[in-house]
Amino acid sequence: MKNLFFRHAFLFRWIMNLWPPFFFCGIRIAELSQDFRYARVELKWRPWTRNVNNTQYGGSLFSLTDPMFALLLFGCLGWDRYLIWDKFADIDYIAPGKGKLTAEFRIEDTDLHEIRAATANGDKHFPEFVAYVRDPQGELVCKVRRVLYVRLRSDHRPDVLSE
């Protein structure tokens, strides 16, 4: 059974928007679907999120995407059933980011089916997701690729028969 945090998208969004790593960096979950399969996250244009070139600081762009795919998967699959971690991430800076930036995150049915099938026997799985960060005009600022580690928690793995 999922805990209260992942049972109600509104509560999840509200708490995450107060979470200090988001709140103090100007990051806000603007939209979150009830089924945790879609989120739109914004990075505010603040003096403390800008670099020496007066564009959004690259670390802020990376932080904007940091926990989102893992948290959405927890909401979809159950935090109490699965271990989900970031394993690898890279960022491709395309253009300078000015103004409020936005990223959208989607978890598709095929992603969930693939993860459940790959982890059903207790195996590790490393799904890959991509987020695109855009400026207020919709221009692409950067592309962030994240590879996650997903595995059933030990108490949900099938029993292994020892010989």
C-alpha cells in the first residue's frame, strides 16, 4: 500500500514545492497528474539562479530534473514495492536559458510494462528517460538524459530456491 505522500498528487506537489532543495532554488512543480505519469516543473528566473553570463545556472537546470523521473515512478509503481535510484545522468546544453524555464516529464504505459516485466524475477533494470528544458518562447535550452536503477524491494522479490 502506498503511503499518503504518493497517494495524493496534490499533497505530493505541495510538499515537494516546500522541499528546501526545490524551494530555495526557485524550482516548482506546476502541474502533476493524479496518476503520477505527467509533471510540468518550472525554474524561476531569480538573481540567485543566474550565472556570470546572466543566464540560468547549469546546476539549477540539472536540479530541475534531478528527482522527477524517480519520484514519478515511485508514484506509479509504489515506493513500498520498488527501490528506485538515479544511476546515471547527463545534460546536453543547447542554448542559453533566460527567463522562467520549464521541463515536462512523462511516464508511458510501455515504460511501466517494461519495468514490471524486467523486475518481476527480482532483477535490476535500468530504464532511460529524457527531459527537455524549454525557455518561455518554447525554444529548447537543454536535453537531460537520466538512467534509473529499478528493482523490487527484497520483501517483494520471488523466493529463490537454494540447491
